[in-house]
Amino acid sequence: MPRTSRTTTRWAVSALGAMAALATTVATPASATSTTTSTSTSATSATAGITAAEAAPRAGHYVALGDSFTAGPGIPRQADARCGRSSANYPSLVRADLGITSFTDVSCDGASTVHMEQRQRATGKAPQLDALHRNTRLVTLGIGGNDIGLGEVFARCFRPAGGEVPRDNPCQRSYHRNGTDELDQRIEAAAPKVAAVLKAVHERAPRARVAVVGYPALIGDDVEGCRASLRIADGDIPYVRGTLRRLNAMLRREATAQGHLYVNTHATTAGHDACRPFADRYVEGLTTRPRTRPAAPLHPNAAGERAMAKAVADALVFGPAR
């Protein structure tokens, strides 16, 4: 592709949101508000055939909490430039599909469990849990990636600077020390933090239905596709893919332990990962094509957010997918 039609991600190692912010210039921000309340019906339906009458009651307040995978950086239109929040992200689509009339989306680039109850310094945003109140009836939560340092993992395991892509597993070896895997330890360390957030959600919105939304499929099993799109060593493909699956498994465990819903977006996006041909991807690779399909590198594009919205709405209406 000509240079003017592609953009290559630069790298930050501190957070998912730091990477996502690099691509938010793809779309012109519409505004810079910290929350979005809307009754419009402009969002594209993600769950054809599901009516509001079949879904949860429309009365009450829906609050979306989460990081950049929830916010949808780079996807038009950007409703909040600081947070990289799109008006076409999965919470906005779920709101439209289920006919919810009271809606607040405070998802934001770089958010971790800490920012549920503390101000996010990088963006100046208030604690996300401040959006909840006793009349809140639905909460979706997409969090955990920044707690385990996925941005750092991607920066270490993917090789955007050029050079030969190895065939072995250098990234996996770098995380294995003294017979233990550092990323497994990070996932387990994040578990009580997620549990604490869920307890805090219940305390602030005791009558709300809570859905913990997992991360979509980023890495598939097409070795050559992954080498081209992510520049990841062959032996590290199953390692990073397994790490993401273990992160989702932890989120499922913590959600179900407290009686909440877990939404399996990995199943909905499988076969549309960043290693697939460009036209088939729901999650972008290292490079994006802003004129063709604006989205942040290594994050869901508009089709990915629609697929995630379908998973959420289907789970709310029909129960969790296995």
C-alpha cells in the first residue's frame, strides 16, 4: 500500500491505552466529553432479530466501564478524544439494540482496575465507578488487560522495527524465570483486583445486572499470517494466544464466582483475528489503513465492536455462550 494509505503503530510499553492513543488521530473527534448519554438510534444494529421486548427491561440506567477495547479508539466517530471513545463501540451498539434510553459510557484508553475508583491521571477522567448510582440496572465491564501489562507484552513479543522474525520463542523465554511464567503470575495477581471492582459495582448499583466482557480473538493459528501482520516469532504465537485465553479464563472465573454474567467475545471473533487477511479482520494488526478502515493497531475495528456487541446482547437475552 502507498505510504499515505497506511499507518504503522509506534510503541509504548506502559498500557494498552497508550498504544491505542497513537491511532486516535485516524478519525476526527466529534467532542471531548467524559460521558455519553444518548437516545438516538443511529448505531448500527449488531443483533438482528432481537427486539427490545425480548431483551432485558429498557427502564433503568446502563453504564459501560472499561479500557480501550471497550472504548474503540480510532473508530469513527470519536465521542471523546482523550479516551479514544467511539460512538460506535460495543456499549453504544448494545444500548441501541436493546432500546436502552438512559446510558453512560465512561470507558477510556489506558484504564485499569485502579481507575475504577481513582482518577485517571493520563486523561484527567474521574473514577469510572462514579457513573454508577442506585438506579443503574445494567453494567458492562471490560478490564484487566492493562493490569497485566498487555501493552508491554505486545511491545516485547511483536517486532515492528523490521529485521528478521525468529522461528523460535524468544518472548516466551523472556517471561520464564526460575521455572515460573511471569504473565501467569500477573494474571493471578489481577484476579483479586477484578473481584474487588465487581464488589464495588454491586455496592454502588445493587440492583444492576453485571456483565464482564472478555477480550476478543487477537492471534489465530495462521503462522505466516501472524508473522506478516504481527511480526511475531513462530514459537511465541501459541504463547501469547494462550496468555490472552488465560486472562479471559480469569475474568470468567471472577465474574461467575460473584454470580455475574461473563461474555465470551473470543468465540464471536474467532476466525477474524489480526493474523487473517486484512478484509477478514475484526482486530487490527501492527498496521492499519485509516482511509479504508479507521481503527487503532492491535484493537477491534468497527466490525469487531459489532461482533462484541452481538456477543453482549445475545448473552443478556439468551444467556452466556459456552
